[in-house]
Amino acid sequence: MATLLSRLFAASAFALAAASICTNAVAATEKHPKAEAVLKAQAKTKAKPTSKAKKAAAGAGAAAAVAASAYGAEVIDEPDITDTVVTEFDCELGNKITIYKNEKEDGHIALRWKKRLHRLTRVGTTTGAQRFENPHWGLIWIGIPAKGILLDSKLNRQLANECKNAEQAAPIVAAAPASSNG
């Protein structure tokens, strides 16, 4: 019984200590005159854009202009796909890619991905794979005889894999071995 009473007193002492801490926290929420002045000044600056905000917006526009001049309009704008050969690819997870090639110009392709056309430029490889890149959008198309893959170099991930056109998707028929009758 004595231990029960001592536990009860200890619990009540703890409750009183906690209550005194809480009342001190409530008392601390009173506003200080200088704090009110600072809050009012902050509210005024939020209402109208500061010169820093204006400079940041101008800087963003300038960055876009620099990007446009760094890559050129042909990399950023949608390409012209008139007089092109169209190849459609079905990829994993239901993704679809359409590639437009101009027979006269082997150094570029137009690639339709997610309802947008992108102009990609050929990059030489030592393996014989066809590699096309667009540095502005970060797209990389790699085509090998068995399949194609679309990569995002800015996010370092695959966008579409196992992309096959009708010719690549057709089953491969092995030649029947010659039989010897004698």
C-alpha cells in the first residue's frame, strides 16, 4: 500500500510539473511589440514583388534565352516531319514511340514521345548502334537491330525499353535443318 501511495504522489508531482511547463508556454505566446512590427513589415513586402523577385524572374527569362542560344532553335522547337519515313515502335508498359526519318538527311531524326516531337541529332558510336541525342530535352534514343531504348539523361533513367517496330517484333523463323536420307 505504501508503494502504491508513493507512486500516486510521484505521478501527481509529475503532472504538476508538466502543468507548470504548459502554463509557461502559454504565457510565452504573448506578442512582443517589436515582433508585431517585424510581422507587419514582412506582410508589406509579400504584398508587392521586391526587386530581388523581379531580378529572379528576369534571370529565369535570361536563362531560357541562353539555353535557346546554346542549343539553337532546331533542337528546342518541334521539327518539320513532311516527306519523312514513319516507323512506329511499341514498347514495354504500353509506351509508344514514333520515329520520323528523312531519307535525304541521315544526321537527324524526329521522335514523338508523349504527344511531343523532338529533334534528335546522330552521335557516332564505336559499337554500330544508332544513337541520337537532344541535349536540351535530355533525350537519348539508342537503336540496335533487336530493339530500341529511350533514355532521359537529365533524370538518369529509362523512359521506354524493349521498343520494337513491326519488323523487330515479328517472330524469327529458324531454317529447318537439312535431312540426310542416306
